[in-house]
Amino acid sequence: MQNLTRLFNCSLTLQSQRIVAPVALQQLRTKTKVVEKPTPGAGQQFRRIVHFPEEYTVVPLKITHLAGRDPISGRVVAKGIGGGIKQQYRWIKWVRDGPTEGSAQEERVVEVLNDGCRTAKVALVAVGDELKYILATENMKAGDILKTSRVIPRIPVRPNDGDAYPLGALPVGTRIHCLEKNPNQPCHLIHAAGTFGTILRKFDDKVVVQLPSKREFAFDRTCMATVGRLSNVEHNKEHVGSAQRMRELGNRPRSGLWKRKEGKHGRKIRRLPPMTTIAPPPATKEQELRLTLNL
């Protein structure tokens, strides 16, 4: 009888061990790790990282492809990005700086190139002993002479495609691109292929410009802008034609459930907002100086 009780107790302990073991494994299996991911569309790019050197150069820069992933956590943030042909990134020198008095500075176009990292074409320009890249206009070709100046004359100038002048020096109705948001600031507007802004009117020290979105903004008259329409005008009419071509462009396939023209994403005809005046950048805070006197 004692032997039977010992065998019964042993069987109970074995059964209890067999039951408890899977529960422990299940707890480890369901253990999750909380990872903070950035949200797409907040101004951060998840397609590539460009490694900029300290000094400007016309040599193509090195690129690290992200394929829609967060560079810190490695998690997928933008699902529609991935793959694509390796491209060479050419550093655009956005600031077109010229003399503040006297005649305009002349620049010669050396070559007009296609850049896979942007929609518009790129022009290699020579200024004295310096070479730089700028965005090419619709009619720009090798050998053209461009002019750059910061002088605002009493009578508006007669510019050609590719010339850079302040808004106050250009006549009303001029097509422009690469527009400074604030004077001497690196932020520029109107970069996409085939786009342009139009100078509508002037008042006080402001110039009203209509952007490609049809919205009107009042900029300072000293903001620099490049004359002309950007190159590669037929870019928005280009037909992709195949799924392989779409993968070469660096776009991953979608589910097809999102419908562009229905529901809350459909077209809505609304009145344009009124003209907006561009505010100057916020002033930098003065550093506090704490003075101590040792007696």
C-alpha cells in the first residue's frame, strides 16, 4: 500500500510539472519590448541619409539608404519606401550670393545633368575658380551666362532664365523659383520639377508671390529668387508603366485598399485662404552672464 501511495504522489508531481512548464514558456513568449518610433510626415526623411562634409564640394556624396526604417531603432516607419536603384547625390548650393552694389556677377553653365535624388535637373555652374550645382531652368543649356546681384534698382530689371535677383528688383508677372523664405536664410521654396511662382503685386516693403499651391504670401523685398520655370516639365505626366519600374524608383507595393477619390480623401472644392505675411525668424535668446566677485 505504501508503494502505491508513493507512485501516486510521484505521478501527481510529474503532472504538475508538465502543466506548469508550458505556462512559464508562454509568459516569456508574450513578453514584449516597447520601442518608441517616430511618426511619418513630421519633416523627417526615411528614404536616405546624405553624409555632408564640412566644406562644400561638387563630388557626389555618399548615401545610406534607410528603406523606410527609423535609423535609431531599425523599425519600419514608412511602409511605401524600399529598394530602388542606387543614385548619386549632388549637393545643391541654395544661396545665390551676389554683389550688393555695382554690376551683376556673371556665371557660366558648364553642364546640365539628371539627378536621381530630385525631380528637376541640375546645372553645374562655374564662378571664377569655384564650381557649384544649382537647379536648372526649363530653357537652360550649357554655355549660358547667368547673372546674380543683390542690388534693387529704381527701375525693375529685365532678367533671363537662371538669373538671381531680389524680389524688389523683378517686375510684376515674373516666374520665379528657389525663393528665400526670409532674407539670408537657408530655407528656400519651389524646388519640384516644372513648378514656378508668380510675382503678383508689391506694397510697402513686401512683394506678394503666388506659390504653385495657388496660395499667396507676402515676402520681404530683399529675399533672393531665381528667374524662370524649373526643368523637367513633363515629370508629372510621366507614365511608370510596370511594377518593376516602380520598384526601381524605390517604391514598395501597396495593399490597394486606399482609394484616393472616395471618402474623406476625395476632392473638396474650398475657397483659398487669404494672403499670409511671412513673419521674420524668431530672435535668438541672449546668453545670461553671471558675474562673481571674490573678496
